[in-house]
Amino acid sequence: MQLFSDDVLIHRFVPDDGNSCAAVRVTHRTEHTEVVNEETVCPRENLRRSLRQLLAALNPHPDHIGRPALYLHDDVIVLLPTATHDGKIVKMMWDFTTREWQYFVACKNHNASRWYVLADLELFEEA
């Protein structure tokens, strides 16, 4: 089970009357699976919920593959022993050997861009 940001199309709905709308539609390009979420007033949270629903729909083994704590396009802080780096999750993959999600984080410092596990990451939340 894997999900790459290149395989996912994200659309924000804009009503014809011009009012703001927080609804988000997520479409997987190769699987042709589409999810729409408009449960909250926050587009970022609707995106996370849409990605959660998309992963649930694409999950071939829901009894073996757990739900991830982080999702594509999440801004994270990589916690390394000697430094921290800011980055964005661009790929997710379930590792059947360790039975946990792995996340490829594209960091501003390209030398730190690589696969990480949840223990190495912290979700960056703006105050």
C-alpha cells in the first residue's frame, strides 16, 4: 500500500455565487477513486479527512494495514539527533515488515529528504 502526491489530484470547490467554501475533492489518478469532504469549515482539515477516506477506499487489507497518523502534504518537523528540519510529506508507504507507515519527507535542506517513520516526525501546526 502506497500513496504518492503525484498520483493525487486535489480540488477546492468554488461555488458559483463566489462565497467561500471549504469542501475538498481528492481523486486518485490511476485508481479513479474520488472522495469529497466538506465536514468542517477548515480546508486543511477537509483535505486530511479526504485523504483518510481515500486511503480507506484504496486499502486492500484493512485488517493488516493500520490508519496513518500523518497524510500527504502535511507540514512536518523531522526530529534528528543533531538537528531538526522542516519538510512536507510527499509519499506514504506501508511497510509490511515493521508494520508501520513510512513517510517520504521533502525537506528544505535536500540532504535531509528521505523516508522516515512516525517516531522521527512531528506535525507542524500553526498557532
